[in-house]
Amino acid sequence: MGRYIARRLIYLFVVLFVVSVITFGLMHAVPGGPFDREKKLPKEIMENLNKRYHLDEPLVMQYGRYMYDVMIPHFSIKAPTSSLLDDHLFNVKVGPIWIKWMNFGPSYSSRSRTVNDIFRDQLPISMQLGLMALFVALVIGLPLGILAALKQNTIFDYLGMSVAIFGVSVPVIVLGPILIYIFGVSLKLLPPTGWGAKPPYVLGFLPAKLDWNFWKYAIMPPIALGLGSSAIIARLTRASLLQVIREDYIRTARAKGLQERLVITRHALKNSLIPVVTILGPMFAALVTGTFVTELTFGIPGMGKYFVTSITNRDYPVIMGTILLYVVFLVIANLVVDILYAYLDPRIRYD
Amino acid sequence: MRKLYLAISLLVLASMVLAACQPQAVEVVKTVVVEKEGETVVITATPEAAPAEEAGPKTLRLNLGPGDVPTIDPALATDTSSTQINILTMVGLTRQDEVTTETKPGMAKEWTISEDGLTYTFKLRDDVTWVKYDGTQVVQVTDCEGNPRKVTANDFKYGILRTLAPATASDYAYVLAFALKGAADYNAGKTEDPETVGVKVIDDYTLELTFNEPAAYNAQIAGMWVAYAQPSWLIDGDDCTEARGDRWTETGFFQGYGPYTLKEWVHDSYITLIKNPFWPGTEDIPQAKIDEVTFTMLDEVPAFAEYEAGNMDATGVPLADIDRVKADPTLSAELEIAPVQCTYYYGFNTKAPVVDDVRVRLALSKAIDRQGLIDNVLKGGQEPAQWFSRPGLAGAPTIDKFPDLGVKYDPEGAKALLDEYLKEKNLTADQLDLTLMFNTSSGHQKIAEAIQQMWKDNLGVNVKLVNQEWKVYLKTIKGKDTPQIWRLGWCQDYPDANNFIREVFSLGGSGNPDEDPKDGVPDGGINLLDEAFEAKVREAARELDPAKRVQLYAEAEDMLVVKNAAIAPIYWYTRVTVTKPYVQRTFSVLGGQEAIYKWDIKK
């Protein structure tokens, strides 16, 4: 198992490399640059800007510089400065030497910030929201799916699946404003927009205080976001469980006189979770790295919008940073999923 | 009945949850009204009861629109959110009145202009100090000897030179580079000697600026945010201050001197400004009456929800809600439609097939029912544009004085012009191959579809609609592939007609680009080469008599929109806002730059 994980982590770097090359190539191939404005900037101003951000160098040099700044630890006797061009995610002092690692570069459109600032300040909020939405999705989706499968073709099944269809077909852009209008504007029970945590965060992503001031903001968005995912989980759980129940080993378990409850929990459920766990990987990665519409609807200062605005702004470092971050989350989530397979189905072995 | 029962039980459940969380709720309230212990007890008993603001400081909540404010560094600011913070936290040598657009004194008490109109000598106020928020209150910044740091002419010189320095890579440095003597070379890195730039410190409170042209708008440019004083000790460091470099504008570091100063900037979420009690208060920039102003960074729709929930004091009205707001008795009383210094227009590529004939262009322009578009599609009380420079700008013609200038909706006239062209070319209207291009957006799409229909109805021409993503589009309309008809809008950088008609449409302007200035031929946009027009806008810029200037700009507009018909002006922007009745405010026409130091709250 250890060797398998190590191999997969090396594979992560290969994926990162390939994705970074493709992204870098594509974003420079698209017409338009970060400093193209409605009012064209004078040549001298463009030259100053290009020089500051090294956009005047050949593309290969730019790529090399980027990867060097991100991947290779820098050693220096100088303490980190407050320059935006010298902002590293990790700064460690060993004796007289500073080790600085991972400089994802400055943002071109937010002239006072770096990509690392976005990772430090906005990613934690998206992670909090995403984890809660995932929790909502599982808490609603799993029981609904199991109930529907066990009571197939009864009122429970139809009701559960209706809820699931509703969840899939009513997107956040509709559900969000409805929730805001009912609980925020009419009843005034919850604040319509905003988020109850701000930097600094515990362990890099948890809010410093978990009180009502945090929770009152964190009720509507995870429900609005998680409902759609819960529907997917419910339908998948139902389909998978229905299939497993018809397997021979379930008949065997029943034949040897096992209680129905034990048959379901020990034998059927565990095996039926494999497809559910499979989609949880990408779902997790997508939810925790930011969700554009939910964050915009509820005014949550997360990372979601950077995936979209960075591209329309041609904000190269932010495009690269957000994409690479997503890749890391996706690959690691899938690795966790693979490890879970081995636990859920003992027949799966990786060595 | 059952439904009601369910709702009640839900409410009971909710109140139990609320009750469970009450210790925290009490804490929150305590932090708001620290002094009033007695009142907090009352609030504990009924958490949803009356807000306790009355006794506390006056606070205001406004919205700046989605996305983080790009920067609050005056050297780097380019957009309206950034400059909104700039004008509140700092003050330029002069200040534009946000309603009348007149140039008023700012940090300069008065200024004298040399006889050739090039050298301006500004006398600065000597009673303004740098301030910062220290975590509990606003304090004066002190120098290494412990004396308060005054805002001096040196700080202005440092600010101007920092904006111009090539390493700063400021977008808007071009305004100074264009206007100030020697600034272009310094900005382009041709010289590193700051003394070659036309900015000279005579003494601590006297600053001399030398300009390239004896232009009417020099005093305005001197008051722009790119020419604000900046704190050298904070940015570069000195004996008693740690250098903060690019990060000097962050919470805890920022220093300013305007009527407000930065209290907290939670990126992507909100900026809170706090009143600067050390701002002396002048006739044009009084001391602030509202103690704290919070700017949220919300999309228009959630911001409007916050307004309706009572958590926002003024906000824009989303297009989808305009009809409802107009019909609602409370909201309609809070509604205000105010002009904004922007113009929406369609440009014609005057070298492209079909639209290379001025009769076709003018016919297309005259066939647009602008009022109909505004009433049925835009709905925000916009004004139909007859020419390009929006009335209200210095030097721009106004509808009162020039009711018949430019283009108006005239379907018969349009048809006659087009028929003349068709007869000459021996064509029919449906044979004309025309394309209108715009950048991808549902708003532009709606406008384009409406105008496409007007052209079809009034002229019988079929115009194809094409859209492209914004940055791709910008490349397209500024190159040799410029389509026959394209759309853009223009908003002021400084409120003068020069910033509109000359900077956009004279050769090399953003709507008439010239990639290779040596050949003197335009490369896209309206593709217009008209010596008479060029001479007219140059003459207008130099004219110092306001009445004559307006006349010159009116003639230039006539050349642009009628004689050449190089553009079809469509509408002049307005802003649709709602403001709570207890807010006493002014409405800025400067595109988002609100003078909040003049506002008050009377509950």
C-alpha cells in the first residue's frame, strides 16, 4: 500500500507538469492579453507592465521562470520582503538561511495581491463551504437513496426520487435567491449574504471561532449547494443498492438465516457504496476549490470566481494557480477514493 | 391550517436554536455598544428586537460591486471602486465637484498660472497631517522625532514620481506622462533623473507643476489620484518605519490624510473606512459626518436583497427589479435615476464595404429609435444620445443649447438616404451584407437585437449579429478585421470633452487606433482620417474661453456624428439607485466617485 501511494504521488507531479504545460500554452494562445483595455494603453506603459511581470521574455523563459518559482525552493540569507513579486507560500528559517518555497506570482488584475494571498484568504472559505455542502449532500443523499432502494416501488421510493429530481433540476441560481428572499429578506432570520469567518484561520482553513456568528452565514449556502449533489448521490445509491441486493451473496446471507438488518448493513450497503465513493472524489475537489454561482449568489468571498474572472481578465498567474490547485485536489481526492475501495471491497488489492 | 402549524413548529425549533446560541449573540451585541451594559440585557431577552444603533456611531453600508477592489494605491488605481476609496482616504491638489464637475481647491488652497499657461504654482494647506488607524482609533502619524507628519509638497512630488517610475508600472501614469513636462521620458525610462520632470518643490507648502500644453484641464489632471501625495517613509522605509513596499495599503499599514482612513480591508469581502477627525474640513471637503462607511463587494442582486432586508443603505437596482421598484410605493420613493458620464455607441468601420459610404452610415444611425430602446429594453431612464461627449462634461454641448445638434430618430430621412445609395449602386436593401459585432453579454445582445429589428423595419436591411469574448473582441475591433459595425461604451477619466471626442476618436485614440504612428493611417475602429476634425479638436483643447470651447466641440461633434457619421451614439448612461430615506446624500456624476464626507444620516 505504501509503495502504491508513493507511486501515485509521483504520478501527481507528472499530471501537474502536463496540465501546467497545456494550460500555459492555451492561455497564451488565446487572443488578448492581461493589459488589453478598451482604451489601449500607450506603448511605454505596456512596456513597463510587461517588464514588471516578465511578459517581454520568450514564452519558454516565462514558463521556466514560473515553474522555477513554484517548484524549486529558494535559499536566501535575506528575510522575506513585502514585495508582491517575492511572496512565498512557505518561509522557513534554518539557522541564518531562509528557505522560501512556492511563489505562485502576483495577480495582474488585483494589483495589490498575489496568487498566494488568494490561496491564504479565499481558499479556506471555499473549503469550509465545500465541506459543509458535501456533508449536506451525504446526510440527505445517502438515507434517501437507501430508503428508496429498500422500499422500491413504494411511496417512499417515489417521494425520495422526486426530491432527488427536484434537487438536480433546481439549480443554486434559482434556489439561492428563493432562500435569501424567505429567510433573509422576509423573515430576517439569517443574513442574506456574507460569510462569518475571516483570516487568520486555524490550521490554514478552519474558522477561528465556531459560534452563531459563523453558523448564521453557513446555513443557507451549504444547503443550496449541497442539495444538487445530494440528488446525484441519492440516485446513485439507490441504483447501486438495487443491483447489489440481487447478487448471489446476498441470497446466501439471507439463506443462512441472517437478520435482514445485518444483511443490508454488513453485506449490501458496504458493497453498494463503491460507485458512490467514486463520484465523491471529483465532487469533493469541485466543491472545496470554489463554486462560482453559489459564492456570487450569497456574496461569499471564496475562490470560485477566480476560476472564471482570471480567464476573462487573462490574469495568467491566477489562471495557472487555480488550475494547478484544482489538479492537486482532484488527484489527491481520487487517491483517497482508491484507498477507500480496498476497505469497502476486500477483493481490491493494489500491491 | 396544517401548513401554518408546520411553520409555527419550525419557528419554535428555530428559536430554540437561537436560544442555544445566545451567549455568543450577547457577545456580538456587546461589541457594538460597549458602553451601554443595560441595553445589552434588553437585547438578550428579545434577540430580534429593535436595533441598538441609535446611540452608537453613525454607520453607512454601500456596495461596490462583485470582486475585490483591485487596489487602493493611488499610483495603481484605474477603476471606479479603487478611486472611490482613493478620493475618501486622500485628497488631490484640486478636487472635482462630484455634482457640478467644477474644479475646486483640494489640498491646494489656491494656485496661480503663469502667463504662457504652462506653469501652475500650488499653495498647499499647512494643517493636514498623515493619519492611520491603530486598531482602536485614528491617530496622527509621527516622524522619527515624534512630531506629527504634515502633508507637504515633498509628499506630492514623491507621489507623482512614484506613479511615473517605470518600476511601478502604473497604467494611469500615461495621464501624467501626457500632461506633465518631461514626464513621458521619465516614465519610458529614457532618463532616470527625476529633476527632468516638471514637478518642483518651492518650499514645504508650495508646489510648482509645469505642463506640456496650456490646456484648460491641467488643473483637473493635477487633482487626479495618480498625482496624490504618497507616504515615502511607509513605502520605502526610513529610520523609524518599516518599509511596506507594495503592501503599504493593507489593513494596519495604510496611512492617508483625507476625510476618511482605512480601518479594515477584508479582501473580496468588504472595506471599512473610519472618519479622520484630524482632517481640518474645508469648504469643499468638509469633515465627515458619518463615522464609519463599509463598502461590501457584492453582485447587484444579492446587494439589492441586503437593501430590502435593511442591511444596506444605498445600492443599485438590478434590471430585473426595476419595474417592481417603480411600482412599489416605498421603493419608488427611494429611487433615484442620476446621470453618469458615459456614452454607449456603435462605431462604423468607414473603410469596410457598404458602410464606406457616409449615406449608409447616417441612415443606420438615424434609423435607431433611441427612446424606444430606452423605454422597452434598457428601462433605466437613460437619455437618447445625439452626439458623443456626454452633456455635463466641461466643454460638452448640452441639449438645452444645442437641441438640433447630432442625430435623432428619423426613419423617413434614413430611408431617403439609403434609397439614394441603393439607386446609385443599383441594389436593393436586402442585398446589403452587414454585420454588427459586440462583446458577449446578455445586455449587449438585447440592445443589438432591438436595433437589428429597427433597421429591418425602417430600412429593410438584414444585419447579422456576431459576438466575441471581451478580450478577443478588443483585438478584433482594433485591427484590420474590424467589422462593419461594432459597439463600445466610454466613461470619463476626467470630466472634460477632450477626454471623450479627442482621446477616443482623433487619430490614435482608442476608437480610431493607429498601430504604427509613422504611417499616419488608422488601423481599425472607425478608421477615420479627417484633417479638419483633428484640427478642430486640437483647437478646442487649447481654447480657454468656456463658451467658445463648447461651440468648437459642438462643431467637432457635428463632424463626427453627421458629416462623417463615423459613429451612431445610442444612449447616455444613468445610474438607477435606491437610498434609504434617512440618508442625506449627493449624487455623483463622476462614475462612482461619491463624496461621502458630505453625506449624513438622520434617523
